[in-house]
Amino acid sequence: MALQLGDIAPDFEAQTTEGPMRFHQWIGDSWTVLFSHPKDFTPVCTTELGYMAKLKPEFDRRNTKIVGLSVDAVDNHKKWSQDIKETQGHAPNFPMIGDPDLKVSKLYGMLPSTLEGTCDGRTAADNQTVRNVLVIGPDNTAVQKYVTLGPLSDDNLRIIKDGITADDRVVVNGLMRVRPGQEVTPEEGQATPSAGAPRAEAN
């Protein structure tokens, strides 16, 4: 079953390019953006990972961790990272989850839970549904979900990057058309940030 907004993002243990990860423990008290890819070395995903690496300081500034997932083994991710650095100028500076047994993809409803086998022999087309962006709050709750990170643009990423505030129940809306210096407001019907909470910035 696909993860719904308001659900607790499932916890899991996995190997990453930065070592073992227990997901909820790794999140800690941060916001998290989890973005998944169907296969290593795919051209669009290569550009996206390079661009996310470039933007990582902006996420850090917002107390937000970023983590990628691709349906391949960690050793393959490490080879891919070198290719990303050579072609995009920035190697991933965040963990990349290995999912060779499809465990995480199935846990998050991106592949059928009844699917058998491993990543071996599977193509990007076979895994095309493993292409999601999930914004997770410090309480491990899914607060925003996007079908894809692309087409890649600063405006597209701003929805994720600046749609996060210090209040884990406020997600701002419509940021594709917000220009630097403009005030951003919560979605209609949602609470305003708690007193003293820093506002999201449009930049």
C-alpha cells in the first residue's frame, strides 16, 4: 500500500554509501527529503543527484537532511557517484540507500509487495514507479509527496526546499512563483507557524 500524507514513514535498516542506516534514528529531530530513483546511471537521475549535491548547503541551513535511494547495490552507487562528479561537477554528499533486494521500495509502496527477486536484471523501465520525492517531518510523518523530482528547475526544487518551516505542521504552498523578498504563507486551512518559529525564505 502506498504511503499516504499523514502516515508515519516506515522505519527500516539498510546499507548506504555512508554506512549502515536505521532510518528513524538517522532522521533524529531534522526534516528529511527522501528521493528515489529506478536505476543507477540513468541520465536524468544523474543530473538530479548532482544538482541536489550542489543544493545541500541550502538544505543544511534549514535543518533538513537529504537522502537518495536507487534500486541497485551500494557498490554500484559508489561507481555512479564518480560518474556524477565527472559529468555534473558535484558528487553526492549525502547517503544513497542501496536497495538490491527491493525491500525499501516495496515497504514504501513504490513496487508491489508481492514482487519477487532482486535488482538483478531489472531495468529502469521495470522500476519506473520507484521515482518519488517524500518530505518527512521530525516526527517521522510524511507531509509532502511528489511523483518526481523532475523536470529539474530551481522553482521545482524551491517547493521542497522552501516549503519547509520550523513548525512540523505547516507546509507553504505555491512557491513556484514566489520571488526573492516576497512573503510566503501557509496553505489555506492550516495553522500559522508557532511564535518565534523562523519563516521559510523565498530565495
